[in-house]
Amino acid sequence: MKNILYFSVIASLALSTTSCGDNRKAKNYNQKTLVDDMGLAFVKKATEAGATEIKAATVAEQKSQNPRVLAFAKMMITDHTAAGNELKKIADEKYVSYSDSLSQEHQQMIDSISQLSGPAFDKAYMNMMVMDHGKVIELFKDAGRNTNKTINKYANKTVPKLQEHLDSAKAINASLK
């Protein structure tokens, strides 16, 4: 009888321990995310990328005197806020945890451009936008091949707008001295 009791305790401990190892926890801890690991990584990276664009654009609105840079910054805030809200809605529907906080790398990038002013700021900000949008477009293109139809559709729908941002950033960057 003791052996059966010990065995059942050990078996239940083993099962509960393996269930704790799930790295795809949802905001509601009673449910599991409804996306694969690639979709989970996409939501987290895309949310952070959008938050970075918005934060950098807010700095640009305060620092820049260039009308083209200011117009670009306003477009970043408007477009990335809308895309971020849509992504957050998808994340909530798919039980994906996300954070609006920036990684140390992104925060350092914003801190470094924040210390500049005038044309030096404009050039650094637009360089950042060109580099970031190039990376984000690749992220979204990869997500466009995701097996989750909601993520796939969102990513494919967003790529043309991101490409428009990249083209604008390149044009403004080329015009800066």
C-alpha cells in the first residue's frame, strides 16, 4: 500500500513539474497561448519595435526643427500607435503576454540620440529609422509566413506601410547634410 502511495505522489509531482516548464504562458495563467513559438516571438518583438518607434518619434518632436523630420515623427506616432493597438488586440485574443517596455539596447539608442540636437539629431534619428525599419520589415515578412492566420494576415497587411516608412526615412535621410 505504501508503494502505491509513494508512486502516486511521485507521479503527480513529475506531472506538475513538467507542466511548469511551459514557456508559452499566457496573461491568464489558466490558459495557454494560441500561437506557436514563432508567433509568440513575433508579437513580443513587434510590440517592442513599435514602442521604440513611438518613443524615438516623441524625442524627435521635441528635438527637431526640420519640418520633414517633424512630419515623419508625427507619422511614426500615428501609424505605430494604430498598428500597436491592433497587435495588442491580437495578442489579447491569442493569450500572448507582451510588454511595452524597451530592451536595454533600444533604450540606449534613444538615449544616445536624445543627447544630440539640431542637424546632428536629425541625421542620427533618420539613420535609426532607416536601420530599424529595415529590420522590422524582415521581422514582419517572416511573420507573414506564420501558420497562425491572424498573425499572418496582420503581418502581411502591415508590411506595405512599413515599406512606406522605410522609403520616406531613406529620402529624408538622403536630403540631410
